[in-house]
Amino acid sequence: MNKSSNESYRFSIITAVYNSEPYLEEAIESILCQDIGFENFVELILIDDGSTDGSGAICDAYMKKFPCNIKVIHQKNGGASAARNAGIPLATGKYVNFMDSDDKLSNNTLSEVYRYFSRVDQEVDFVSVPIYFFEKKEIPHRLNYKYDSRYNLIIDLWKQYSYVQMHASSAFFKREVLTPNFFDTSLRYAEDAKAIMELLLKKARYGIVPGGRYFYRFRNSMDSALNESKQHREWYLDCLKNYILWTAEAAEKELGVIPRFVQYTMMYDLQSRFRMEEFPENVLTPEEKKEFWNLLKQALSYIDDSVILEQKNLSKEQKDFIISMKKNPGSGIFEYFNEDARIRYGDTVTFSLSSYVLKLQAVDFCDEKIVFHGSAKLNCKFPEPSEIYARLSSGDKTEIIACSIQKNPEKVFSSMSTKLAQFIDFEFSVLRRSIKGSSKLEFCMTCDSHTIRFRNLTTDQNFPVPDGQNQIYLPQQHLILKKSQQNLILEQVGLKKHLKMQCCHYRKKIRESLLPTGRSTR
């Protein structure tokens, strides 16, 4: 039976609705189907933010079905923040969530959250659940690593500073911590992150509930939220001024310092700018573009170099680019050492040249030679190599094998119109007669007459020894291939060892063929 209107609920779900007719019913049904019991324990507050499609009618139809549980407001369009704020005074639930109108919750989310929140209510102001994308992409959110333990936990950001929480939609708040203007209506982007940061600056702790799930719709009709945001001036200027720089200033005012968790959150938000390869045309004027660069550099001044280098979703060259921007372009010192090279910015070293990936992609076995194909990713700040070659070592003998190289125009990596890295394709041949016993292949290049040895060898899934596998025996080639982090080992197998290994190979095949379907040997 429905609660009477003066009784409070365990949860209030406040949903801003704007032209989401194709998805709205699915979102609402995910709340109605919660195993905690919708009619007794949940209220849904739908804020129709000036929709011009059938969204408003859908809201009204559900309110008629559940008049005690569902409230509907129709208002002029004012944006998601204004709509959410309008719903806060209407909430009577102990805990409040702000699910978007095209998303949904797994049916156990509210019961899982309530069970844990009831235990830690005095210790945290909100808890969060993992985000999973659906529709166009079905992948977990990149911040879901904080749920890897699968245990309900309290996150102490003074210690676990990389456990970023920026989405209000996947969080559940105690109603008493919400203010009437909880979301900053001057922000078109990052309003969630700012609201949550205000809470974390007062209490740098929150709970996590891995058992719940927030499903974020990655619409088929859109490339991505990031691509959409790149077309708006506010993402470049207002977001930096009213969220990123506000965060640093608010932290200093509240805490006297800018803690690492604040820096990490700022850098996490900034990284999407550096993953943008080109500036879209006609979004910023030349003056606004200059202002953007100045704001970006000012924001970086608040972030320690180590926090930049710890980011999980930036490439080596992107991090180097960010450090150089922070220190001033051209301030790095280039230095060679121990078959390697690096750029130093004062006490900060970004990444050595040898750490860049060299990937073996394919191999062709011919009568008298073995032909390898691969590619190497190179930071454009380093001198262009005059040659790439392989060193084949057999006992005390070392043979230099030249590679033919060619730049790959389809694999150029840039950040905000600055070219950062380039893939170079290469090919080389090893004569079979050169392989004596166990022969080691190392990969090197020459830059400014200095030798650089690659120390990060990977292989493609089509290569005989793909990543994740250490070695393989190739019976038809009488050859064993072994791969380490830095080298490839080629071992030509004699007739006696070949026959023995071939017998083992066929016995394994026979055993596997006799096993029931779906099982394999260990």
C-alpha cells in the first residue's frame, strides 16, 4: 500500500527531464522495479525542464499511476542544475539521488545502498556505485577501479587520493547535506563535480557500494558527451574558471593547502582537454583561445608534477606535453644515458625514449629467412632516428640487422593541434643460418649518433607469441619463439629435440580432443 503524503521515504530520486521521450519510460521503470519496494520506500521527483517532445506527458501518466510516490514539476527550460535544485525542496527521502532521465539503476541498487548507508550514516555524507555504459558502448567507466575489492568500504581521500568521485547521478546523498542551490546553475559542465567537491572539502570521506550499478546511456545518436561539449565555449572557459580554479582556491581557503585528492580530481577533469587532438573551428575567438591557454596553465600551476604523471588515462607523450606546458615550452633539458635518452624539467623526468612501445605485428617464414614486421611509437620531442635495427646475439657473436623504416601517416598523435607522437613501421629479416642455439633479438635505434635500446617490447594478437604468452613451439619451423619484456628469443630445434617436442605437441592435441566440450587441460 502507498505511504501517506506526510511520511518520508528511504530514497528520493530527483530526475531532470528534457526531451528524453525515447528513454524516459525505461529510466522510470528501473526505479519502479527496485527490489527494496518502490511504493513503500521510494519517491520519484520528475522535473520537466521545458521539454518540447512527449516527455512531460509521460511524467504525468506515471504520476497518475503512483500519486503518492511520484511528483512532477513542469517549468521553463533552465538547464539540468536548475531542474535538480527545484526538486531538492520536494524531497522527503532520507537519501537522495539524481539519476538522469535516459539512464537506469540495476534493480538491487537501492537495497544495497540503503543496507550499507544505514551502517555508516554518521561517518559519510554520500555513497557511490559503479557506472557502466550501455547502448552504443557496453564498458565499465574508467573510474571503476575503486570498486575492484568488491567490498563496501569507506574511502579516505587523504590516503586514497586517486579514488575520484565526480558524478552526482551515481551517488546517494544524505538529504540534510543538500542545499537549495546544491548545483551551480552558472555551470553547463562539471556542476556535479563542483557540488561533490564542496562536500569533500568539508569531509574527505565517502562510501562505495560495488554491488549496485548505475547504467549510463551512451546514446547511439551521439558520438560522446565529450565530443558534444567540445562544441561549446563554456567547456573551455567557464568550466576552468568556475570549477577547476574555484576548486584550488576553495581548497586553500578551507584547508590551507591543496591536497593530493583535490589535485588529482582537477587533473582528471583537465585530461579530456589534452586528449583532444584538434581545436574545433569557430568555437573560440583568438582572444578566447589565448584566455583558455592562460587558464589552463594557471590550473596546472596548482598540480604537482607527480600527480600529472600518475594519471591513468594519458599517454606518455601527453603527460610530457602537460609538464612542458606547466614549466614553459622549451624548458626541458635533453640528455642521453646508458643506451637511452630522456627530457628533464628541473627535478622532474617524464619518460625515457626506450620506454616507448615497439610492437612486433607479424612474421613470415621463408625457406632461408624469417621476416619480421612491426612498428614503434616515438615522441616527436626526441630526435628523429636515423635508423632502427635489430641486434642478434648468439653466444659471443653479435650481428646487426638493418630495418627498412617508413612513417605511418595514419598513426600520428596530437594534443590540441600540437603533434606529439608518430608511429614508424619497420621490417627486417633474420637468416636462418644466423640462428645458433638460443639467439637473442634486441631492438635499437640511432639518434644523433647515440644508441637507444627499446625496453618495452609488445606483440600483436596475430603474432605467433601474442601479449600474455611467453613462448610457443612452431613444429613446422623447428623453432621456439620466446618473448620477454625487452627481447625476443629464437631457438632453432635439432632433429632429436624436434621429434620429442612434436610427440608432446601431438599428445596434448589428442588429450584435448578427448575432453568433454567446454573443458580444457591445466
